[in-house]
Amino acid sequence: MWNPAQYEHFRDERKRPFFELLARVDAAAPAQVVDLGCGTGDLTLVLSERWPMARVTGVDSSEAMVLEARRRTAPEQVRFELADLALWTPAAPVDVLVSNAALHWLPEHPALLSRLVSLLAPGGVLAFQVPANFDAPSHRRIDEVRALPRFAATLAHVRRGHADPLDSYEACLAGMGLTVDAWDTTYLHVLPGEDAVLQWLLGTTLRPVLAALGPQESQAFLDTLRPLLRADYPASERGTPFRFTRRFVVASRRS
């Protein structure tokens, strides 16, 4: 379902939160570093540059993404694995576990976080970022079209991404004895090109929807959605303004 080329279309905007997340990770010399939901692997290589002595593992559930990642020239201590993000288990305890814009696809975040914390070594760090704009006009419009009789039955079981409230993440992880740093950031992206918000959504939110519908119904879905997005996100001469909120959490396990 993932299309690496479409996802890379707004790569600069998608990379920025990763660096802002990583800047808050305090880990001097980790031995095991994991990028959970590594995508095409370019940011996994950033982890290996920051911690060149660490064994770095990129994990993704998309075969297309992992194949793209494996095409990259990488140090010998970097490897990429194809696995279900909710079930993947490391060979050794993890010192730094990073996940950038992936966990929102998985359900039951309290149970998920408990499992991820259990993978950490003493003193390990869990750092993740998830989109938190599921009430934005873009997502409300997608839900509106999903609910139309033509599409509703087919899409009834297609998972919608989600993020828990910021204070829920803090309470959950603090309750497990971790020291937690949590914050939200709202970006104002000015996206270039025609139907820019639709192009953004094609790389992420819409991918499971269109995969379930198939080619003909996908086109009908997009034809219905496109004018709604144009009305909510009018383009200007400099591009299309697009507000996007992301949720950040860095949690450190005490030694």
C-alpha cells in the first residue's frame, strides 16, 4: 500500500519533526538503536551518523519501503527488517527506540507503549512523534466521503490513524516509572503545486483507503474529495497553507 515516491513528495516537511524529536533525546553511547517505522531508511541513516558505534535497525511493515531502504548505501552496522510494528521483538534490549510518524497506525496505545517500554534496556529512551491533526478539515472531509453510501461498506473496516491526548501519553509512561518530556507543535506548511493538500494525503492518510477501494472506486473517491479540499484549503500565489499538528514524546527509563 505504501508508495515511496509519493511519500517522498513532501519529504522536507516530513523530515523536520524527526530532527526536532531527536534533538531532545539524551543518549551518550547507545549500543542498540531502533527506528520503528523506518520508511525509506534515510532517517535511519541519520541515527547511525549520530551514534556511529551503535547497531542500528530500521523496521517497517511495508515491503516496498524496506526494499527501498535496502537499496541505500549504509554502514555495516545498519540493517533493515520487514516486520509488523506491533509485534516486532529485538534480539537484545534497546537503548534508543525512535518512531517517527508510524505509531498512529497502531491501535490501543497504552498497551502498545507498555510493550515498547518492555523492550528498553535500563536507562533506555523511547522517543516517538505522531500526527495529531485528526480533527483537521482534511481528515473531516475524508471521513465525510468515507461515510457516503457508495464507499461506506467497503471502508467500514479500514483503519483510521489516531493519537491519544498528550496528557494521556505522559500519564501512561510516567505511571511505568519513566521520565517524560511531551509536547505538541503546529506547523504551517505552505505546500507547492496543484491540489497540494490532496497530494500530501495521498502519501499517508489516503493510502489504506485507496488500497481497499481499488482503481475505479479510488478515482471516484478522489473526484469527490478534491473539490472539498480545494474549498477548505484555498491556494495562493505562494502555495497552499496547511496547518499540521504533531505530538512528541521522549520517555527515559530509569537505570
